[in-house]
Amino acid sequence: MSLGWTGILASHCKLVQSQSGRSFCRWISSAVQRGSNYAELNQADVAAFTDILGSGGVVQDETALDAANEDWMGKYKGNSKLLLRPKTTQQTSDILKHCNDRRLAVVPQGGNSGLVGGSVPLFDEVIVSFASMKRILSLDKVNGALTCQAGSTLQELDDHAREHGFLMPLDLGAKGSCQAGGFVSTNAGGLRFLRYGSLHGSVLGLEAVLADGTILNSMQTLPKDNTGYDLKQLFIGAEGTLGLITAVAIRCPFASTSTNLAYLACESYEAVTEVYRRARRELGEILSAFEFLDRQALELTKQHLENVKDPLPSTNTQFYLVVETSGSNAEHDMAKLEGFLTDAMEEGLIADGTIAQDTGQAQGIWGLREGISVALRHAGATYKYDLSLPPPALYTMVEVMRQRLSHHDVRVVGYGHLGDSNLHLNISSADWKEEVRKEIEPFVYEWTAEHGGSISAEHGLGQMKPECIRYSKSPEMVGMMHRVKDLFDPNHILNPYKLLPQRTQ
Ligand code: FAD
Ligand code: 2HG
Ligand code: ZN
């Protein structure tokens, strides 16, 4: 697969005025340049880092650097010569103090599962990995507050929480690799968002190190604290541009004792949205996930992932739903779900369906849904978009794109968190082709903004689309973000070229 896209993707854009008076950016193909204000790494820097971390925490090995320079999709590749692995908050602070004094640019890296190139360098930025900060620190058995170091993976945290009757308030396909610092920094959404909401609500506290080495500790574990500005919120979704998160406190709900999972087939998108509306109304408090995939997503996943089984092999509808309920009374929950499904079937909204009979079947259904991104990776190059759109417009986007790209040899795939109005639009092609990208962008962003959506529902902006933030945020909001950045990181050493657009003045 070609990796030569970074320069093109990290293009600048110029502002143009739309008819509605809103400012949009349009691509011009000038690649981002390495900031001339950044120093180049030298032997004295390596010696200073070795003093801080010992030789085990300073990685210059080519194989390890190759892996850390490249993102999960194989789409972005940087050229860092140094990977640092702190074990403590104090070491992280000492590293940043040195980098700030020397003007060395830094990329924080968690599980490197991000989908917008935020976790890899563009040039020679020093990579700070949290892989050696994996300790789970505490779990309050009464209120479910769990504290951990930033490098703990979501799977490890969920396993630990479940041992004590709780679960993590988020779940996603990359749970085996993504880390607390990474999912908090991206404000990841995932499969449990519908039930437990955003990390802006679940994160109770965090500890972050600012560019100059200052440690900001707000590791409170109580849900209420109204003493002044809630600074921790700024780090949630900041994609490593304001500080390095070293520890997190997160509120874990009790795990439900009764969970059901249904896999449903629908003929039309209208039926899908009606099933969703009724699920909210009729399943109410026990509805815990409402995901959808289209036939193209299903076919592609079956083609590329051998271990995925089609739960409804004899149906041939355009849409499939994964509907989960979680409650505390198995009989009541099942009766509610069955009643809801029977009504929807009798009214022709659902063409066919199955309810998982055991955990193995449930895992199979989730495996299919979570496997779509992995299958897309196997299929070649993917033009990946993660959009918030109002439910009526959500699938129109997929149809419009399919029509627009009909003269190209690509597969347009739509799936996502329908219950959160979050579409994952993926265009799969054997290879990257710049002419295809140009037909997708900026159209996809303009269309989304015109329909009142957001160009990033959950994956963030990273290096893929910092210039396009203006489709979703006003000039005043972007200006204020620049001022916050200046305050937290005056020398702009933290994750440069990501999230924020280049300044226009
Ligand atoms: P990384 O990829 O390493 O980093 C992500 C960003 O956070 C980067 O900007 C990085 O610089 C920064 N960062 C990392 N660690 C720190 C730290 N300690 N301090 C400060 N900044 C830091 N996302 C969703 O929202 N929902 C999904 O359902 C979902 N499913 C996925 C499924 C798959 C198969 C994959 C590969 C990805 C998926 N993602 C999903 C995308 C991704 O955002 C999440 O996996 C996760 O949030 C990234 O965590 P990470 O530890 O891998 O972070
Ligand atoms: C998901 O919901 C993830 O599966 C990944 O957010 C989406 O790969 C994608 O486009
Ligand atoms: Zn998602």
C-alpha cells in the first residue's frame, strides 16, 4: 500500500465564503512544512533523556520506530528518530521541560489506534509513548470510580472493572490496544455512548503535564465539584495538543445483569429510522446500543474476515441493525424486547431478525460490527469520514457519495452509531488515488456542514483535517482555541500540525 499521502492530506486550505455567509475551506495543494522554530534532536538531548528515563526508556531501535511512526491504517508515516517511554508522571514532566527548553516538538502516543493521524509524527517529532504507564491505581467499590495511569488499555480496565461488578462506560473495536490517555484525548465515542454518554461526563478527574513540565493534578473521584473552571474538560478531546495526560479517573457504571442482543434486517432506511424511534420510545431505559451497517459493509466484512459469520445468511436486505438492551430483570427485559420486535415485524419495519441465544452468538454479532474497520483495512486504501448528521440526512450522504463516485472502481460503505447520529462513511479502493480524494473532499465536508452536521463525530481532526475545523466551528471559536493553545503551550511543541488550522494572521 502506498504511504505517500501525508503531504497531500496535510494540505492547507484557503477560506471561501459560501452563499449562506459561512466560511468554508477549500483544498489547495501546498504541503505543510516542518516548523522552522523547532530544534533538531542531537546527542546531548538523547543523553538528557537517558538521564531522566534510564536507557530502557529511550528507544532508537529502527523496528520499534518504524511501528511508532506509522498509524493503524498505514496512511500516515512520520520520521521520528526517538521514542521515549516514561514510567512516571515526574519523568513525563522532566521530558517535557527539556523539550520545551530546547524547542523539540513532541507527539504523545497511546495505543496508536487513532484514525486521523493524530498519534504519529509528520516530521521528526519526538514520540512520547505511554506503554510503560499501565498501572490501575484504584477502584471505589461503592461509586465505581476507577483511577489508572494513562497507558492502561481499555480492555485491561474493562476486565478489572468487571471483576468487581462494574464495566467501563465506553467500548470500541480497538479496546485491546487503545489506552486511557488516548481515548480520553480523542474523546472517543464507541458502542456504549448511547447508554453512558460522552467522556466529558464519565471522566471524573485527570492528571496532565503541560508543555513546560507543570503537573496539573485534578484526580478527584467524586462526581460533583463546582469550584471554578473545570480545566480537565479542555484535555478531553484535545488530541494531545494542550498537555500529556498521565492519569485518569473515570466513573464506571455497574454491569447489567441482563443483556440481550438482536440482529435485525430492514429493507429501507426509512424503516431503520422508524425502528430506532420506536426502540427509544418502547425499550426506553433498557436500550443500550443501536448500531447499523449497510449491505456493502456486510459483504466487505464477510469477504475479508474469515471468522465472521452472517447472523442472517438467507436475507438480502440493504440494512442491518444491532440492538442491545441492558437491564436488571431478564424476564422483563426479554418480554419488552420481544414485544417491540413482534410489533415492528408485523408492521413490516423489520424483514427478519435473530436474538443471540448465548454469549458466543452475541460475540459473533459484535465481532461482525466491530470487524468492519479491520475488513476495510484488509481491502486496501480507505477514504474514511466520521460524520455527525441528523438521522434523516445520515444515509442520504452515503447514497449521494455512491452516485458521485459511480464512475470510479470504489466501494462506498455506510455504518455507524445510528443511536448517536454518527455515520462512518468509508470509501474503499484498491489504492490511493488523488483524483478520487478530490471528488470526495471538500464536498463531503460542505455537504455535512450544509446539513447541520459535524465533520468529526468521534475520531477527531488529527493531521487529516485541522484546516477543515472551520466547517464545524466559527472563526471566533477557532480564534479562542488558538488563544487557549498559546496559554497552555506557548512554544507550540505539543502535537504540532494537528487539530488546529494554521493561523491566518
Ligand atoms: P492514539 O491513537 O495513540 O492517539 C490518539 C490521539 O490522542 C493522538 O492525537 C495522540 O497524540 C493523543 N494521545 C494519546 N495518548 C495521549 C496522552 N496520554 N496524553 C495526551 N494525548 C495523547 N474511536 C471512537 O471514537 N469510537 C469507536 O468506536 C472507535 N472504534 C475503533 C475501532 C478500531 C478497530 C480502531 C483501529 C479505532 C477505533 N477508534 C474509535 C479510533 C480511536 O480514536 C480510538 O481507538 C481511541 O480513542 C484511540 O486511543 P489510542 O490510545 O490508540 O490513542
Ligand atoms: C467504529 O465505530 C469505529 O467501528 C471505526 O469508530 C469507524 O473505521 C471507521 O470508520
Ligand atoms: Zn465509531
